[in-house]
Amino acid sequence: MADYYDLLGVSRTASADELKKAYRRLARELHPDANPGDAAAEDKFKQVAQAYEVLSDPETRARYDRYGEQGVGGAGGNPGDFFGAGAGGLGDLFDTLFGGGSPFGGTRGPAGPPPGQDLEVVADITFERSVFGATVPVNVRTALRCDDCHGSGAGGGTKPVTCSECNGRGQVQRVRQSMLGQMVTSSACPKCGGLGQEVVTPCPSCNGDGRIITEKTYQVDVPAGVDTGSTLRLTGRGAVGPRGGSAGDLYVHVRVAAHERFRREGDDLITDLPVSIAQAALGTKFILPTLEGDEEIVVPAGTQPGREFVLRQRGVPRLQGRGRGDLKVRVNVQVPTKLNEFETELLKKFAESRGEELHHESGLFARIKSAFQ
């Protein structure tokens, strides 16, 4: 369900009068009598009614602002939920119109403890681990169940007792006037927070919360082929909720370190092979260190700069499919930047034998320039 404030078209700081005006305007526009046969308008009317029901009560509004829909009984997953078992919303409106209890059936019980938060953490891994996969530790500051009270929040060998204000229902009802007449509304019990139980003697270790904040290390299985930006979801490894609430999820964002020789292009691995002019022209062999051992690369005579040698299925495993990418070895012909006199004469004779013209500086200017190099 959308945010209640957005449904009413008001800010989160709206006053009670602003909420009422927004609700009345929308109720007139969306009421089924004004939109016969319009299912979308009827659905929106139900959502607006529930939003106003929650926000018009200071206590339920405070709980909604803090915990969201879970804080007001967990109702509101979708419009159909208003009329199902354990639902709230318009079911409370019908309490008044039909003498208590929704005509669609169902009763409201304790909302139960709210679930814990989802957590996020970054896992830094090496390039090799991203290619082949690994199990890596991640540290996260989280909320864990208090072992002393087993998550109940009750200390000294005691247990939570039935809430004296709501008698264990987790809900309290109030009668108030609305534009539709007298209306009985239900909201989470302010004393027990909708749990139906209260802690008389809080656990000294967790102060009655049923959980403690601490550092936790998880071992995360990183699959082969992940890259920077990949996110792994660990269900139930987030923070636990208070007083026995379920745990959220842990999201692990992967960050891969750069490699000194290899880089990724999709599922392919790329590396550069430095080759001299003579080696490219005459041909040679190289022993290339790869992530999986040494490979012999034969560079044939006349190899041109930028040529690729492809080693099939030696790249990165495909996360969303079978097989692997390729390992591509790109030739980088290196031109010497400094030549001694003997090397210079050899290259000159080589150029002359091929009829190639050379344009180079000579005489006094060339000697002066070389003195400053």
C-alpha cells in the first residue's frame, strides 16, 4: 500500500485539520455512490479511508511514523486485505455500521512483534575470488536475540504477562465522531505496542527489548562471476525484531579489487601482451601467466599491433547462464624510445634496404637537443 500521507496528499507535518479537509475532499471524489461501477475509485476510497483512520488518531499516527504499517497492526498489504481475517482499515468502520465486527468476517488479534530491519554491508574481494567464487567473512553491526531472556524481554526468570489494557488483544477501540457518524476504531494498544503482552520485570541485559546490539561475522558464499555492483541477499541475516520479532535480511554489496594484469569486459578477461618490434616482425613464443596457470602464446612473424589471441572458455563464469567467457590476449607492440648509436645505424640500414625515407634532425641543432634529453 502507498504511503498514507501520499494517499491523502498532505505532508508528514500536516495538522489534524489539514488531514480532515484532505480526507473529506477525497471521500467526496472517490465515494462509490459518486463513481458507480468504477472499481479503481472504490479501491482508492478504501485506501484513503484507512489512511485517515490511522493518521487521525495521534497514537496510531505516532506508531505509523515510527514503524510504518507494521506499527499499526500490519494491515494494508493491498485493498483486499481490509476485509480478510486479521485485517483492519475499513473493517473498523463497519464495526459501527453493523453493530460491531466486520460483515465480511474476521477478527483482529495481536499484531505480533514487529520484524527487524534489513541491513547492508560491503564485501571487498580480490579479482581472483570474483572469477572463481569463494567464501568470505563480512562483519556487520546488528541486533541479535538476547540469550539471557531468549528474546522475550522479561528478566529474573519471569515471563511477559497479558496486557492489562487490551487484555491480550493487542488492540484498543475508541468511539469518535466522523463525517460518517459515530465510528468505533481499533488501533494498536499503546501499552504493549500491539503485542498483547507486557513485560513487568525487564531483562537487565537488553532492558526489556529482547535483543542486543553487537558485531556479528557471517561467512558469505560469493558465486563465481560476480562483479562490482553485484548484491547478494542473505535471508534472515538482518537485525532481529524486538521481543521475538523475526529477522530482516542482509544485503551484501560486492566490490572487486583491480588486478595488475587482467581486466573484465563482460564475461571476457582481457590482458595485454607487450611485444617488441623485432619479435612482432620475426615471430616468437611467450609463456603467459594466467589465473589458472601458464599458457604458451605463439606470436607469428608479421604480427600487427592490436591483434588478439583468444583462449576459449578461459574467462569469467556466466552468472545467469552456462559456460564462461574467453581470455583475450591483445598484442601491444612497443616502440623503443631511446636508441644507442649502434641500434640507430641498424634501423637506418633496415629502412634504406626497404626504400623507406627517414626525416630526422641532424647537425648542430640535433646535438644540442640531445644534450637536454
